[in-house]
Amino acid sequence: MTSPRPLRLIPALAALHLRHEWILTLCLVIALAAVISPLLVLLGLKHGTIQTLRERLVEDPVFREIRPAQTREYKPEWFTDVASWPGIGFLTPTILPLSSVISMVREDAGKAELFDLIPTAPGDPLLLENGAIVPEDGAAVLTAEAARRLGVKAGEEVVARVTRSRGGRTENVEVRLKVAAVLDARAGSLARVYAPLSFVLDVEAYKEGYAAPARGWAGDTPEPFASFDGAVLVLPEPLFPIIRSGLVINTGFGRIADLTPEGARELLGFSPPPGLAIYNLLSPGTSLTASNLRAIEQKLRGYTRVLLPYVRDVVVKRGEEELRLVGLSLGEEEARLLGVPPTPWGGYAGRLPEGIPGVLWPAAQGVPAGETPSLRSQGVAELEFDLHVLGETALEHPVVPVELLGVLRTATQRAVAFDRGTGRFEMARGGYRGFRLYAQGIDDVPGLYHRLKGQGIEVIAEVEAIERIQVLDRGLTRLFWLIALLGLFGGTAVLVASLYAAVERRRRDLGVLRLLGFARRHVFFFPIAQGLMIAALGLAAGFGGYAALAATINHAFASELAPGEAFCVLPGPYVPVFCLTTLALAALASLAAAWRATCIDPAEVIREQ
């Protein structure tokens, strides 16, 4: 007898032996099925209940939403940073609540209704998962309640009316919007209008009195205010102590100090003539504006004086060359007191003149009048602007209106842009007043919630509901593994004892096989083959029992479930893993019996005969 043939006969002999002792085999199969079926049902219940709850939360974007609880400014850099966080599914800025109210009416007739205007953008889950599309410019998406009030449906047009109060009169503009879609009722019960962010920002700007040139909406241009680090006060005579002390009361200035001509030169770029009283007015850590300067002027009514605001540490470059700009705005009388020529743009007016700002260039640098050099200033963002050379100056550095330096200082704290078409500086949007944020999945919500709280941002999210499901999931997982370990331990012990006892009962038969030429390694696989067969039969019976129990459970709770949901369901990937694990444990459980089979001596069989 060749070696491979006995090994091929072992499974057949093992099966015949199980068939011969069919009562014991049946009892073993039922015992294994009694362990396997409850484990499968428990695993199915764990997965089915948790999956049903999770799907209900996941299908509703409201549970993935994180909303700000307070109004504050969020800079564009913040949105760029947060959008890169893991777990972020959607993020877009929002505007002030008071600016988000818009009036809408049907195109033909009807009563005007007030709605909340909400910005949206590509990828908005609230729209995409509630039967709508993301609207393009000139279109909007309505909630079911908003559509009901207006009496419109998708494809129709509505008229949006934006109203503001400016200069004591009421102004409004109208724009036609196409209803791109109507959201499902589950998206929310409030009457809201979702429109592209660009339209929402234009509405906010118009309500604040500014123009929206792209839409033809008239209004003001948001001009940046000038801010200063301090002011130099020059008088023919020193101030009385009581007058001097009064300059820091209710003016916004915090301190007044004597200043030497050299100190004045460092701040202003030139030295006032000798014999004048010079003071430095400042408020450390605080920006000073035109209102503070007016307060000083009011205090010094009747005095001959010159008040020169100054700015420090503003970096300006022409190409790669760093420049120091001298800020002076002097009228005839002020220039006469200081002994310098008046500036072409006149005295300090609190705001820049119209058009490109002028500059007096040092004669030694040879920049002819009429040129328009381009300069760059470092601030919140790099600001590139032009100057118009009006002539020459005897000072060492270029002279510009002090209002320009004030604007450049403001640009270090707020976003400022320069419009080359009009030659004007404009306030750029420095930030947004809120945001709409959706996590990719409900498991991402708690982490994002706590991360935003760590930044000091108060937010609202359905964290408690999500964490309850996560706690339930972890609890059921622990319970499953506890019961599974107990069941596996008991089932393995039964299988070990049964297979070992079977070997003892069949010692004579196994000895005969050894006499017939079966080697130790051949009889070693006899109990293993039996263990695998019993495990396979137990799995089949166990899955059959699970199917019957799962069907009964799902039928009993059918009234509580939506179509497609199941209270007890076993994930497909779990089935092969469970089967392979059971077969592996059966093989391990049969090792003791296999070892005992190899210890049988054929001589014992001859003696027993």
C-alpha cells in the first residue's frame, strides 16, 4: 500500500465511523448548534440594532451637522485650516442672522413672505440628501415650508426683494430667482431659502449699505479707516500742567510725554524748529483713530498748535528695496509753524483724497514727477498699491499723506485691497460671522465637536445621541465577546471530550489500521477529520437555527422598522470569518484525540486478539 492512499482513505473512514455512531454524532451536532445559533443571533442583533440606529442618523444630515452657538468672526484662513481636518464633509461660511432675512413673492402675485437666506455650496449634504441639487447663481432651493407659503414648485420663478435703510430712507432691489428644487419635509420645518454663497454675501453687503457692482446694486464703497500709533503735538509755548493732564482724559490717549527734536525726527521723519514745545501723545497697545484726534483738537481750541499723527513699523517695499514713508498732511498755517513747505494734498482730513495717492519723492533718488511707482505693504495679506509722484521733497524719505500710512497700518489688522481702476483703497472681507459644517459620518461628530470646543468655539451638535449609540455599540460588543468566549469554551470542551472518548472506544479499530499499514501520521488525522465534519454539520445546523430565529425576531418587530431595515441581520463578511474560526477551533480541539491515536501500539491489538 503506497503512502498517499491511506491518507485519502482517512476522511472516508472517519465519516463511516460517525455514521455508525449516528446517535452520538447527532448529539454532538445539536450541542454545537446550540452554541453556534445563539452566538449568531446575538451577533445579528448587535449588528442589526446598531446598524439601524446608525443608518437613521446617517441618513439624516441634521445629526452630522455642527452649528456655532454664538456669532463671532471667522477669518478665511480658519476655513482653509478646518476644511483640511479629517472627518470634515462640508464647510461653508454664513452671514449675520440680521442680514439673512429676505423677502420673497411669487412672480405673478401673492403675499410677500420673509425667509432666512442660507448660503450653500457644492457638496452640501442637506440639499443633496433631501431630493435637491446645489443651485447655481440666479437660482435657489426652498424648504418644503417655504415652498408651501409661496405656493411654488421646482422650476418656477420667484422675486426676491432686499431692503435696507440708508441715509434716513428705505431702499430696495429686486432679483428673480429660479426655484431649482424643493427640499423634502425631513430637511427641516423652518421656512428657508438656500442660495449660492456669492449671492448671500452680496445681500449682506447691500443691507449694510455697500454696493454690489456685479449685480448693479448701488451703495457705498467700504473704505478702510486710518489708524495710528500716536500723535506729536507741537505748540509755540509749553502747556500748563493742568491743561497737559487734561489731554489724556476722555480722549482715548493714555499718556503724554515731552519729546525732543531728535525724538520727533524719529517719529515724523523731520525735526521741528527749535524753541517749540513738542509732546508725544500715545496709548500703548491701542489703535488711535480720527475720533481720538478730534477729541484732542476740542481740548486745545484757542491754542496755536499742530497735531501730527504718526505710524510706526509699517513695512513698505518697492521691488526688493524697503522704503520708509513719511506721513505728512500740512496746510499753510501748520507748515508755517513747522518751517516746512505745505503738502500738495493739504492738511489732515481724516480720509484719503480721491484718486491715486500722491507722493513727494526725495530729489536725490531721481524719480521724476508724473511717474506711478508700484509699492507693496505687508499686512494681513500683501497689499499692492500705486502712488502718483507729484514732485520732490528735501526730506530724506518719500512723503505721503499721513492718512495713507494710517490705512496701511489698518491693513496690518484688517484685510484691505487697492482698486487700480479707481485708485481707491477698499475694505476687503476680513472674515465671516458663522459657518455651516457637516461631518463625513456620525462617528466624526464627537471628535470635531471637542476639537472646535478646544479652540474656544461654542458649538451645538447631536453629540449625546451619537455617543449613546457608540456606548451601546461598545456595550453590546463586550457582551457578545463575553458570551462568545463562554460558549466557545464550553463547545470546545465538549468536542475535546467526545473526540478523545471516541479514540478510546476505537483503540482496537485504530490498531488494526496500524497493522494494515497505516502510519502514525495517517491515524493522527482520523480525529481531526471527525472534528472538522462534526463542526461543519454543527455550522449548518447553527445557521439554520439562526435563520429561523432571525426571521421570527424581524417579523415580531416589523411594525417598528422602516422598509429595508432589519432588527436581526448578520453581515455577509462575518459568515466566512465565523465558519473558518469554528473549523479552526474544531481542528485545535481534536489535537488531543489525534495525539492519543498516535500512541496506540499495534502489538496491543494482537495481544487482545
